[in-house]
Amino acid sequence: MVRARFAPSPTGYLHVGGARTALFNWLFCRKHGGRFILRIEDTDILRNIEGAERKLLDDLTWLGIEPDEGPDQGGPYGPYRQSERRDLYEAAVNKLLEEGKAYYAWDTPDELDVLRKAAQAEKRTFRYPRPATLPTKAEADRARAEGRPVVVRFRVPDEPITVHDEILGDVTFGAGEMEDLVIYKSNGWPTYHFAVVVDDYHMQISHVLRAQEHLMNTPKHVFMQRALGYEPPKFAHLPLVFNIDGTKMSKRDKHKVVRKAAKDLIKAGKWSADDVARIAQATSKAAEAWLDKADTELDMEQVTRLAASAGVVMPEIDVHDFKLSGYLPEALTNFVALIGWSPGGDREMLTRQEMVEYFSFDGINKAAGRFDREKLLAVNTTYCAEAKPERLLAAFRDWAACVDSSMKSLDDATLSRVIELCKGMRTLADVVSKAGPLFAPDDSIVFDPDAVTKILQKKNGQGYAMLEQMLPALESISAWTVSEIDGAIKGLAESAGVSMGDVAQPLRVAIAGRAVSPAIAESVELLGKEKTLNRVRLCLSRR
RNA sequence: GCCCCCAUCGUCUAGAGGCCCAGGACACCGGCUUUUCAAGCCGAGAACCGGGGUUCGAAUCCCCGUGGGGGCACCA
């Protein structure tokens, strides 16, 4: 029975890299009729973020990667949060302690730091110096009573080890290359390394698919599995995903972009450091530290405020970011599946079913891949073009609710019509950026100065002249239909001896405020007679 | 510094010794279409990191070099 798991820690939104790991685990399970387990790795109580687990779960749901077992759905091997399985870790660590396979240690962080620095000065690789005779429990208790931080370290066997990876093949590590790692912290919680080993065993995990950054952890885990008498699962380490420039995709990228924008504005004299603090709603000290490259000084909400105010778009990093940008979950998953995996041949656009069908470790690459946003956009464009109208409508509603777009209040019929008129869209957000003004109040239309000069004022105000002539033509239309409106526009172009563009573009600027909108006759029809005439008059009055 | 992994167009990749003077997709460039934007259509350019082997034959196998990346926490 195949049982694979995705095990995120609740520190924020789901990262796209994590989403790919989750997807591969899910695909692997579906392919082999196995069970996909979600386990929350929350052993670092300080790093856990309130509400993060919910966000993680919601993002997975949005992507269509539903666990078979997990905190929400339960299952026979629960609980599915590590914080609720402490007795298991305790029993395991006691066993190792009793057998002399693990031992107590109580060096302070400062003491360890001194040892590390000394090793570094001698150009030696630091490894924790295992004491010749292992401390007794009584000694550990005494140290604890004295206020020393008592941890438990795993006694790593002094022998080479070869672990087999389903993707990479055999990987060998020499004897003595790993130090005796901490498996129990002084605060009484197990470390990640220990909890994974214990949980994977108790949850009967058969395959561990995880990012390649964990490769070096594998021998440690296998040594522990042997020490505990567990049969190690099979391992498959997935290639990493980087930014297009080869850097790591991290939330730092967001800070970077916003910081640069803020600094540029300061340099241009438009902002001051105080403005940064005020806009972010942070202390001036925090703002200054942040400007000086301390990412941790401002949180994401504060940075988001700065980005909005500075008018910069932050790079999408988390699944939620892509959702907000208007990507379809099926497009995102298809795109992300193709980084580090190939279904073989020329196949590229795949349904989830096809992905399951073609999925295999053979198709997984060893080399790291890069996340090409241009390609994602192209994939999304294709998905938008091929999606059924109902799907697009549902996806748009989902998105509009998420970003709180004013267009979310439109009825289904109108919305479907608008979406249809926006075909060729690259993201759901394009619908709003293209057709949004048609649904805004007449007096909220902002005229794009460029469009005004280029289209209305040019050639001695020919655009305005066309609008003046358009007014009676539109007024006389009794049946407000696309064909009538189209006829009116064509008629005017012909009688005035100008091109269609010379008539349509001024009208477009009048009703939308800029040179872009859906097809003109359709836009006008959608707007309605009254509003159209109102907007044309309004535009002329601002001449 | 030590350990580990990797290496085909700018990017994602196909390719499991002859089917490859290397195929697809995105991007780019040129053109078409056109009442805007986007979309669409047609076309062009673009890669086997270097050096040694093995073999009748190497993008494919081996070695070395170079380059890129990851890991070296009481974080996961």
C-alpha cells in the first residue's frame, strides 16, 4: 500500500514550491491507488503562526490537492498534528536513551558557539564532540536543576551509509560525516528530524517525496530508523525550483521589490523615511531597519501597504499570491508539474487525470528548474481560452470574492457576457482591467491623459468632433442592440469619410476613459443607452 | 572550508548508443489579421559546458576539469 505525505509547517501561506511537492505526492498516490496524508509539522512552537494551518489547507483545496487523511478529514493514524503526538516521541526517545543510542547534553548556545568558532579558526569542520562516557539520567537531572538547557542527542553510528533514492540512485555518505544531532530540544519538544522519523513510521509512510534540500538529512533519518528498528521508507528527492534568475524563490523577493521602490521614492524626494513608517503603520525604528535591509522588521501586511502605496506589484511567491493575481488553479498546477517533471514526448497541457496516468519517477528530472512567469502566463491564457463558460464564471466569482472586486455583485448573465467579451484574457484580473470601467459610476471615470491627446485632441480635435456627431446617431437608436450600435458607428465613419478607428476610439475613450475596452459596440450595448449618452456628454464637457 | 547533488536552445523540456547536422512549448525577432488591448495565424533564429576515453558509431556509457545548486541549527 502506497502511503505518501506532505508535511508543511504552519508558518504562513503555501509556497509554490511546497505546492509542487504536495502535487507530486498526490499524483504518486493516485497513480498507485495509495493514500495521500497531510501532516502538520508544528514542533517549533515559536515559529507557528496563528491561522497558517487554515491557509495551508485552503490553498491545497483550491489547487484540488485534497488529502485522504489529515487534520480536517482525520484517519486511522491520527492525530495529524505533531503537537498532538508528543507521547509517541517521548516513548521513542526514551527507548534510544535506555539503549545508549542517544544521550543527554547540556551545552549552552554560547558554549557551542565558541566550539564552532574555534573549529572554524582551525579550518576544521565542526562536529559535536561526543563525550567518552555518556552522562547518566541523574546527571542530566542535576544539570537541569541547575538551569542548564538539557537536550538529547542521537548517537550517529561511525560507519558509512548508502541510501537509495528513487530519482537520484544510490548516494553514499562517509563515516563520521554527520555529527550527533539534537533530537530533543531543551524545551521538551522533539526536533523535526526526530518527529519525522517517528511519525513516518507510525503513519506507515511508504514513500517520502520531498525537495532535494532534504537529501543531506536522509542518512541521519535512516540511521535513526535503524536504531529504532523501523523499516525505512523509500525516498525520492525532487529537484528544486528557483526564480528565473536562479535565486531562491522566497518572501524576501517581495521585501526586495518594495524596498527598492521605497528607496527610489525617497531618492526622488517623494517620500521620507517617516512616510514609510506612517504608510506601513510601523514604528520609525522598524521602518528604518527595514529600509536598511532587515526583512524581519516589517511584516507582510505592512510591506503590502507600502507596495500598494508605491504602486509596485510584488512578485508572486505563495499559491495565494497567484490566486490573487487571477490564475486558474488548474493552470498553476499544470505549469508547476512541468518543472522537474515531464510526462514524456511533446505532452504539455494535461488534465489532472492525464498527469496521474503519466506520472512516474522516471520522468522526474535531477536538475533544478526555474519558475518562468512568462510561461505560466501563457499556460494560464490557454486554460482561460479553453475553459468552459461555466468554469470561467465560477473561477471569476471565486477570484472576485477573494480580491473583493466590485464586479462580484454582477448577475450571472451579465458576468458571463462580460467574460465572453474578454476572451483572450491572460488572467481573470484582465476582465476587470479591461471591462471594469463599464461597471463603475459614470462620474468615477478617469480620463487617461495619453488617450485624450492621442485620440480626442489630435487632428484639431477630430475625436471630439466625432463624438458630437455620434451623439444624435446614438440617440436615434430605438432598439439598443449590438447590430444597431455597430451600424451607427459604421454609418458615421462612412459619412464622415474616416476610418472605423477614428470613430470607435473616441467613443471608447468617452465611455471607458482610455484606449482599451472590450469590442466597442458590445461595450456600448452593455453600458446601456442612458449611461453611454451620459458619458459621451460628460467627456465633451471636459473638452 | 567540508559533504552531497546536478549539467540539451534565454526558460521548461523530448531524447534511455545509430531513428538527432537534436524535436516541442514559452520568450524573442519578422510578417499577417485588426475599431483598442489581449488573443489568434504564418515564418525565422536559437542548445547537446570543456577535455579525455569506451565503441564501427555517443547528447546518450566511464573518468577528469569547469560551472551551477543544496546541506553543514535546540528551523523545518
